Amino acid sequence: MRVRNRNLARVLGATGGVALAAALLLWAHLDATAAGMLFLVAVVWFATRAGVWLSLYVALLCALAFNFFFLPPLHTLRLASVHEWIELLVFVLSSVLVGRVAELARRRAKDAEQRRVDVERLYTLGQEMMLQEDAARLTRDLPHLIERCFALETVVLYVRDQDRFFGSIADLPEEMRAELRSVTHGSSAAASTPRGYSVLPLALGIKHIGALAWRPETLSREAATAVGAQVAIAITRALAIETYTRMEAAREGERLRTALIDSLTHELRTPLTGIRAAATTLVQGEGLDEATRHELAVVVDEESARLDKLIGEAVEMAEIDARVVRVNAAPQYARALLDHAVEESRTALAGRRVSVNVEEPDAPAWFDAHLLSRVLRHLIENAACYSPRGSEIALSSRRKDGRLEFSVADHGSGIDSADLPLIFEKFYRGRRGEVPGKGTGMGLAIVRAILEAHGGGIDVETTPGQGSAFRFWVPLVERQPEPAPPVS
């Protein structure tokens, strides 16, 4: 109804415009030649503004007005001679031809403007897709990006390899699903579904990627083809990235398994070799004095302790990887935890001064003392390994921003800046790992995993040559929490 009223208004306006033009020409007393040229200008103007059909209507009105007012006999539609017939025929043909040329120019200008707008929208769409780093998220967000860039009401994307539909429609009708699948498999050409969608198959070369549907049908054929090509490339790239990521994850897992076996083999053989050599010498017993026997016994004892520590850390790591670590929180005091950790690590701390500082008030808090004791033991032994005898290792605790924080600081060699991003990875020992007998590379990985299981975290501040401070925290809970499920 609105379109019909607009067309009627255009026809009435054109009729009124021709009548006014004829009145002005009569008032100016122009001859037939001048009147014909001005009527022709009116036809051209309407053709460039309103389209071919209205320009033909205006050409007809102008021809009738030209005949009625300017060709003898005046004020009739009859023509007096062949000359007048020729003038009228030339005028009509000129009006039609000029109107057609003007309409063609108008359409080309309109198409050029539409192409400019489409190119801008395609550029915006390409930029939006380039900014997406997550391949899975890109595929999920593509329909919304197309909707926003091209001002569409609804866009639906079907990805063949995943057999999944993406779009803003929560419950996609089954006939739409069937249509997109059939278009993707080449069983039907691009068509308009019964619900008014335009459907386009997506292909890259000879490979069918999926299908795209949109509503309303405002995209030009060229723009739709360009969008389809960009979407097909984006989906192919996303699938390739996803496949590559899975392959890299599998390769990384295999590499880690190999590293685990190699590291454990090496670490186990080192103390076993020392134990076996010392035991063999003791068994033979020939020419050994008491001091040598004692020294060999000490070697067996130290290497056995090292082997026991290695096996213990391997078991801890296996528990974490198997997701069997449970947090059993109970009301505990921070000072009691720190004192217990120092007592457990007394052998490792031999020859080093230890200070314990707990910020008051030291009220009870709910945490797993066994888990945090393991964390402190690893950090204290780590600090003792890389700090000189006679230096101080400082332990502290405080409450801040809803967290119970602990710190283990040493005055050792510090951590090289190149090693910092990797020190919490399994088996990573960095520059300091070159020192014989210093650590297994699992301690800090175990620490981080335990703290994550407890809902906490850890960071480190270090100055090479001056020492390091490891700070870790757990949520500060001052009343009994809800029972927690198994976590890793």
C-alpha cells in the first residue's frame, strides 16, 4: 500500500510538473523548437530522478502538450501537415532515446554506489575476521559479523565438516536445515527458501565447505558471491587451525611423555649408579679402612634419600595428572603451618638461618594443611638448594584482599629472566639446572598444580645474583566452606 501511494504521488507530481511547464512556455510565447527542447529537458530530468517508466509517461504527456499547444492546428491533437508529423515523431523518439540513456546512466551510478558500499562492507567484514584469533569462535561469530556489516536481519551458516548450524535463530526449522544440507551437497542450486531466505553454497575450489542463508534478500549477486568466498576461506582457515592445534597438542603430549621417560630414566639411574658402585665396593671390602667404609655408607644414604625424593615427586606428579588430589580444608593457623614446614625441611636447611614472620592477628583459617605443607616443603628445599650456607631464608604470612598469602624468600643466585616464563613447567630446570644434583625439575610444577587445586596461585620476584621471593596464596576462608568435589 505504501509503495502504491508513493507511485501515485509520483504520477500526479509528474502530471502537475508537465502542466506547469506548458503554462510557463505559453506565458513566455516560445516557438515550437524552443518548447520541444524544454520538454525534452523535462523528460531527461524525470528519467534521471524517477526511472524509465515515469520518464516514458512524462514523454507521452510532453508529446501531447507539444502537439496540443505548439503544433498547428493549435489546441487540437490533429496535425496539419507531414512536417508537423515529423516534428512530433522526432520529439517522441528523442524523448524515448534520451530518457533511456538517462535511465541507464542513473542505474549505472546507482550500481557504482552500491558496489562502493559493498566493497566497504566486505573490507569491514575482512577486518573483523582478521581480528578473531580463536578459530572456533570465528566460525561461531561469522553470522553475527555478516548481519552487522551488511545490515541483514538474519544469517545462518552451515559447516559441512562439523554438520553444525550457526546463527541467531535458536530453533532453526527442519526444512531450513534440509535446504542448507542439500545445497552444500550440490543436490540443488542456490535458491530462495519458502521462508524468504537467500541460500548460497560455499565452496573453495572443488571442495564443498557449507552453505550460507540470509534474510532479507538485499545482497546483490556480486556481493553475495564475494561474501561466500570470504566465508569459505575463513571457515577453511579455522578448520585448518583447529586441525593443526590438535596435531600440535598430540605432538606436544608425545614430546612430554618422551621427556618424562628420558628425565625419569636419567634421574633414577644417577643415584642408582652411585648406590650400586658404593655397595659393590663395600661388598668386596678388600683394603678398605673404617673412614672409607663410612664415606661409602654416607654415599649410599644420600643417594638413597635422593632416589626416595625423586620417586616421591614422581608419585605426586602422577597423582596430580590423574586428578586425584582432594582439598580437605580444616581450621588452621598460619604460624603452625610455617613452623611445621621448617621442621620437616630441617635437613635441607642445614647451615642456613630461617626467619618466620606472621602478620597478626593469626586467626584460624580454613585450608588444607597437608597440601600447603607440601608446597612450603618444595619451596623451602628449592630455596636451600640455590642459596649459600649461612644465608637467610625468610618465611612470612599475611592476609590481604580476601587471600591468605605466604612468602618464601632467599638470598641465592636468583632466576635468569629467560627462565622465568618456564620455571613452573614440568622438568624445566633452566640455567641453574646445569648444576649437578640440583633439583629434578618437578618441584615448582607440583607447587603450581597443588595451589590451583586449592583455588590459589603463585608468582615470583627475582633479582639475578641477589635472590628470589616466591609468593603464593589461597582463598581466605574464615568459616567452614561447602564440601568441595575432587579437583586437579
